[in-house]
Amino acid sequence: MGKIVFYEEKNFQGRSYECMSDCSDMSSYLSRCQSCRVESGCFMTYERPNYMGNQFFMRKGEYQDMQRMMSMGMMFDTIRSCRMIPFHRGQFRMRIHEKENFGGQMNELMDDCDNIMERYRMNECQSCNVMDGHWLMYEQPQFRGKMMYMRPGEYRNFMDMGMSGQRFMSMRRITDMC
């Protein structure tokens, strides 16, 4: 089981909210989140309620200033919802599709892919089916830019997930002991 503590102010100051599972809207607990501490496990944090908007992967550690986190790839300065990522044992498998609704070129991944254009000659990824494991997808090659957490399931259209105009160019398995 994971545990994350959110704080309204930088450096773990102000009101706090402790979370050990998914939380779809933190606004009733905190007016904003400027720092957090992941005591155990891994979490995906979101800039908007209901797991929408930009996302950032957080593993065990201290995050004392959300403004400074932006230099590490975080694309927002406050957290509104979070999802605990369970540890996965076993193989990883995901099918990526060039077009929405599983259209266009399809490739199956079982390991990390740092550039779908170089490896598969795919210009973009607009839908996917995660069969096994938990994955992070990134908008740029080399695991850079905005990211999106993918758990087992079918994802027919990334725009339906609040990621309009988003395309993904690299994918990484979440292999941390979350």
C-alpha cells in the first residue's frame, strides 16, 4: 500500500492531506498543493480533478516545491487529483496504434521504447490496448515531455482522456517497487 502526503505550502508547511489510495478531487481537503512527500509506493498526480489534464509520476521521496518540479518535467504547479499505482509482477504487454479506435499501423511492446518513429516507423500513437502491466507514455522521444499513465485496458482515443492534440512518441514500463 502506498502513502502520499500533500501540503498547501512549499517545504511541507500549511495544512496537509494524507492519501493512501486514489483521490479524484483534493479541493475539499486543500485549496492548493505546493509540496508533497511520497512515503511509500508510486503515484500519478494530475493538475485537474478526476484524473484529468497534465500528469506527473512520483515515486518515494520528498517534493518540497512544485514550482521547482517544473524543471524536472512537471508541467503544472499544483496537484488536484492522484492515483496510486500498484506494483505489477509479471510480463508487460501493450499494443500501440497509429490512429484512434485501433486504426492504422499496430505494434506490440513488451519493453520500453524510447522512439516509436525509429523503432517502428510510426509517426504517432493515437490509441492503445494495455494487456499487462502499467506504463508511462511520453509526448516526445527519449521519455521526455508530457506524460500519461496507462493501466490495463483499452484506450480508443486519447482526446477522450483530456489529452487533446496529444501524441505519444515513447513508452516506458513502470517497474518500480510501488
